[in-house]
Amino acid sequence: MCQAIPRRVLQVTGDSAEVLYDGKPIWIKVHDIPGLCAGEYLIVYAGQALERMAAEDAEEVLESFEDIDLYFQEAIGQ
């Protein structure tokens, strides 16, 4: 299952951006997002940038995902 998740931009080159994906840098395609800079957040789905997301909102969503992951790890005893 694919999810549209906020990812922090590490660098931008042409129509590609390197983003932090589960702690690892990966390259994705960036179309129609002018003036994109390192440090911004993008909503990423299936290796494509969909749109920008405000840093405060993105960090809140990512924190929620971490909380959910921790809950399930505790629930199954890992």
C-alpha cells in the first residue's frame, strides 16, 4: 500500500529532489513545484512530489506516524 507522506527535501537538481525517506535519502521526481529549496517538505506518493507542505504541519504529521508506530510496536511486544 502506498501512502502520501511528507518528506523533507535535502537537495534539488533540475526536475528531481533528494528527500529523506524513512531515514534514508532517495531521489524523486518534482514537477510543477517552482522555487523548491532544501529544508522544505513535500507530500510524496509513488516517487512523485505532489505538493509542498508547511514545515509545522509536516512535522506534526510525521510525529503522529511515529506515535502510531510506537503504539503498534508496544501492542505486539516488540
